[in-house]
Amino acid sequence: MSGGGLATNTGGGEIKPYLVIKPKKGWQLIDFRELKEYRDLFYFLVARDVKIRYKQTVLGGLWAVIQPLFMMIVFTLFFGRLAGIPSDGVPYPIFNYTAMVIWTYFAGSVTFSSNSLVQENTLISKVYFPRLMVPLAPVIALLLDFAIALVLLAGMMIVFRVYPGPEALLVPILLLLLVLTASGTGMFLAALNAKYRDIRYTLTFLLQFWMFASPVVYPASILPEKYHLLYAINPMAGIIEGFRSALLGTTAFPFLMVLISGAVGIIIFVGGALYFKQTERNFADII
Amino acid sequence: MANPLIRVNNLSKRYRIGAVQRGYKTFREAIVEGITAPVRNFGRLRRLTRFKNGEEPDTIWALKDVSFEVNEGEVLGIIGKNGAGKSTLLKILARITEPTSGSVEIYGRVSSLLEVGTGFHPELTGRENIFLNGAILGMSKKEIERKFDEIVAFSEIEKFIDTPVKRYSSGMYVRLAFAVAAHLEPEILLVDEVLAVGDAAFQKKCLGKMEEVAHGGRTVLFVSHNMAAVQTLCSRSVLLENGCLVAEGPSHAVVQQYRGSDGGNRSAYVWEDPKTAPGNELVRLAAVSILNSCGRTVSSIGTDEDFFIEVKYVVLRDGVRPGATAVLFNQEGTCIFSSLSNRDKDWHDKPHPIGLYRSTCLVPMSLLSDGEYRLTVLLWEGSYNLVCRSDETVRFHIRDAGEVRAGYYGGWQGVIRPALRWSTERVSSP
């Protein structure tokens, strides 16, 4: 056979195409082999997002702290002091800041992720690569901001003398669930936004509403016990409560809530990815 | 037997074009339209990518039943007018968009170059952009690292490699972008008109690189409007027209056919009825044609060929002293030249006996640039009294044979492209 070494020769002398392009029908699965092939691109996309994030700013990476910090100050004044919302036995500032760091990461990821496809329209209409990388890159890139904001949290722990217990070992799992939930939501909204630009305008108040539906300014414990599991259907509820318990020891670790929220988060991730794969074939045509 | 590396089978692609919006008639209608708009918009957006089986009025076939094969090591030109489906075809092959029906089998790794500098970020430095852009084009980090120095050298911007590209001049930007693209080493390369950018010197370099790629045994699909480049680089071409493949074969033949199909060139015009032909009772036009050097009517002439403008007219009364003027316009309507038959010594200002006359004017090779031309003809009599004027009587096409280009295939300015004599001498040594 004079395959020229180009086509993959599959033993029997029959040459299988390296690639077949045809209209795809039905649901598509994620092609992990392809993702692996393009892993260098993903690395560069994340690196780009990180590098350009605070380009030409004076404060640079400090912005990653300022945002949740100022929100925390405002919330502490209004909800902590004026409204007297309880904070599960730890000082309200650290109680709220912990949630605020998580929420800032989540909201930022979802926002960047949702707008990513539209923003990268030239890329999408000019070159092929696994499209999934577009909404996923900002979710990973923002982890750096998240880490920077956590440094201040560590400082606050020392100041307020609040120390994590052994549950802190569960933080990586919680972080994974957080990333999955953020990516899932991001992928879903990004795909939707490609076709319906209404998403961009909906996003602001969707996230605002979602924040108040999550235990950011208040603890889950102000809800009656029997509603906790229902409440955990909001994946951010279990994740934030879990983080706070693991890092601040506010309550006993809410295993059941985290389990439910984690399950919902994974469903959002898988659903978001599937919806994205389902619609990605048209991105270049509609964006 | 050659191996097809790409096999395109009955490929079709349908797009939905926006339906015509109805204007509002009354204020009340406008309000009702406004309120129901979201529902209609939703339906419209939803339908954007959904098609019924039958024909729908607001859809177009950007490609219809296109089939062809590309062999290993072949450089295939894809030509056609704007909107013929060339870019759609390339986008499907590059997996950017999905076909509506049909399939493509590809036996090798594909890289596409539909634009240079895709994904360049203005805030990142040249170095960072090389890596990002390289990765976007499908190179691995290792591969880019290996070729990094070569890329930088090719781009000629060594000094600015750590400067954000937003501070680059547009020329530097394009050079860097092309340098990355030029170092792709896929088995199959899809290229779309990327040569239309950059300054002249760089274009030449790019074309040189393309030639190197083309002769290096790589399989290339090349979409271009630059017929000279297509003919030099591609052994075989396909011609698309309204989404259908209408010709396939050796490039020169396909380019010829493309030229022929171009907007109904009418390179000869004969007035069948002498009574209604332009003119008066003294002299009337009979025919106008464009002839090649063998005397054949042609609609397409190479820049390396002489051709003739032929004007036939009938003298209806003895002793008339008629003459003709040829006025040539290019596609933009710029008048290229006027020329009068008074340069003919034998008959000018001499009394003509009744009869049919033929005046020809030789237009030398290497004078006009390539493009479409229209010829207007005037008849005059005696001391240049205008008898008649026939506007845009014939049209013809000058195709680029490349003889004036002398190896440079980039853009070329100027309404004419004469082959002027150049000489260079060394005036002093340092």
C-alpha cells in the first residue's frame, strides 16, 4: 500500500479515514482523546486569560481581593450590624468573606464563561479546535484570583483566631464541585448565548438572584432544619456551607447537603457539556 | 494509482437568510408588532439552524452536491466568484461548520489558514502570541518551541518580540502572524486568500513560501481570486458557481472557463440591419470586434498577447472622409485611452469610395493590467464631425499572464501595467 504514512493503515490493507466530516445527528459525547490532543492550546488559552486579566491596571492582582473585600464590608454593615443576621458563631466579616470569595469566583466564572463564545467569535469562525475549551478556560483562569483572595482569608483567620479543623481536608472535593458547577453553568449559558443574546442581559440579575438564594449573607441555619435538603438543590448552598464548615468550623460538616449539592453540580456539569456539544456544530453559523 | 487524501461526497450546505421584514403600516400595527416581537424573534432564532426537508423560500444552498477528490501531494485551486461557495467549502473541510448533507473523508491531519493571526491578542507580546496562535493552529508546545527561532527570523521582528502586539505596526503584525502560519506542517493545508495582506515585499515572501509548500509534496487547497497565483501554484483547480461544482481540471483550463463565464463578455458586435446601425446617411457602423493576433474574435486576452480592435463601417456616399475612434474603459469606468484612426496614413483624410471598410488598431502586449474592459466606438467624418457614438459596444477581459510581474504575485497598483525598461548600475562603492 502506498499510504505515504499519512493515513492510518489498519492492518488488513484497508485504509480508514483519519477524519470523516458529516452532519451529526443526536447527542454528542465529549471527545476526550481530542481534548487531550489540544491540551497545549487549553494551557495557552488559560495563560492568556490570566495574563490579560489585569493588564494595564495599577492595582493588578489586588483586584482579586478588593472585590470580595468591599462587598464583605458592605454586607457586614448592612446585614451583620444593621439587620443582625446571625453568623454561626464566627465573626460576621470572616463568615461573609469566606462565602464572598467563593461567590465572586463563581459569578466571575459564569459571567466570563457565558460571554466567552460570543467574544471569541473570530476564533470560532476561522479555525477548528474543541470549542469546549472556550468556556472552560476562564473558569480555570479565575482560580488564580480565587487563590489570591484566599490569602486574605488566611490573614483574617489569624486576626479573628478562627482555625479550620480536620474537615479542611475536604476542601479539594468542595473546590472540584465548585469548578464543576461553574463550568457546567458557564457551558450551558455560553451555548445559549451564542444563539440568544438575551442571556447577556439576563445574567446580571440571574446571578444577583442566585446569590441571595445561596447562603452568602446569611447561614443556612436560619432556615428550618427540614428545608435544608431541599435548599441544597441549589448547588451553591451545599458548596458554600461545606466550605464554611470546613474552613471556619461554623457547623458540623453538612455531609448530606454537600452530597445533594454535589450531585446537582455534577448534573449541571454533564448537562451543560452535553447541551454545549449538541449546539456547537452550529456556532460558526449563528454567532 | 494516486491516493485520494480528501474525498468529498455530495457535500451540501444550506443557510437561512433573513426574511424580508414587513414595514409598519399604522401606529396600532407598530405597537402590536412590538408586543409580539419576542415571540416572533424566538421563532426566528430557533429556526436559524433548523431546516425542513423541502425547499424553503428564505434559505439558500451555499453548496450543493459538490463532489471531488484531492490526491496526495496535489495543490488544488478553488476558484469562483464571490458567494460561489468557496469559503463555505473550506470552512466545512476545516470543521468550522457542519455540512447539511453529504460527507468528507480526510486521510491526514488538516490545518486551516482562513485568516492570518487568528486569536492574536493585542495585549500579549509577540512571543506569547506566537505560542497562542501556534496552538490555535494545531501545533503542540514542543513543536512551537522547536520552530520558535525560525518563526521570529521569518517575521523579521526580532527586536519587538517582547513588545505587546498592540504596539506593532499593521505590517509587523501581519508579518508575525504569517510567520507562525508559514511554519505549520500539516499533511493537508487549507488556505483562503491570506496572501491579500501585508506589504508587497512580504507578499512575495509569502508566495515564495506557498510555492515551497506546494512543491514540498504537501497537499494544499488554495482559495484565491488571484488567477495568476492559482495558475502558478495549482496544478489542478475546481470552479464553483452558485454552490455547484461546474468545472474541474488543469488550472489553466478551469481559469479560462471561469473567465469565459464572467458576466457575458461580448467581444464582437455586428449590426445586422444596416438601416438601424449607428451613423447617418454618409457612414454607418457595421461591426466592432476584439481580435487576437491570428484574427480570431476572443473575449479573453493574456497580458502577454497583442490584440486588435477592429471597427467595420460602411461608407454610403462617394468622397466621404470618415474615421473611427476607440475609447477604452476599465471596470471602474476609468478611461484608459482614446485612439483615432487618423494615425492611418493610407486612408486618413482621403475621400472614400462607397463600400465596407475595416480599421484595426493594434494594442501591444504588456500595456493593460488584468481586468474587465469596455470599448466605446465613435465615427466621425471630414474635420472630425461626430457622426455617432456607440457606448460599451464590446467587452473583453485581460487576464494576467504574469509576464510583467516577473515573479511577483502580490497586489499591483496602476490602471495600466506597461512593461517598462529598467536598468540598474552601481554608481559608487562605499
